[in-house]
Amino acid sequence: MKSIARFCGNCSCGCPELFVDASAPAERQVVITDDFGQKVEMSLDQLGSLVEAAKTGALDDLALTG
């Protein structure tokens, strides 16, 4: 797997990370790990949908800080 990005916030609990695994089946090539060792697998198309939603502002309310 190739690391693409690490998403570190303001905690000391670890950092989620985004990987691409070109050797995996197409529907599982994108892997996102969380701070606790769990993972989500998705296709590049699904990641593209997520990126598009972020670009259009559809996810802005999720990123509100308190």
C-alpha cells in the first residue's frame, strides 16, 4: 500500500491515514485507517465522490470546531 495523506488533528490519539493499494480488487483499492487501527476500504470512484462532496462544500458542516 502507498500512503497518500495523513490527517492529524489536535489530539494525541494518532492520525487517520489514506492509502492506495493498486494490487487490491478495484472496489477495495482505497484504504482509510483510523486512530484505533480500524479501516474502511472503497473504490477510487467512491473516493472521487467523497472528494467532490468536499469540494462543493457538502461536508462543511461536519468540520465545525467547538
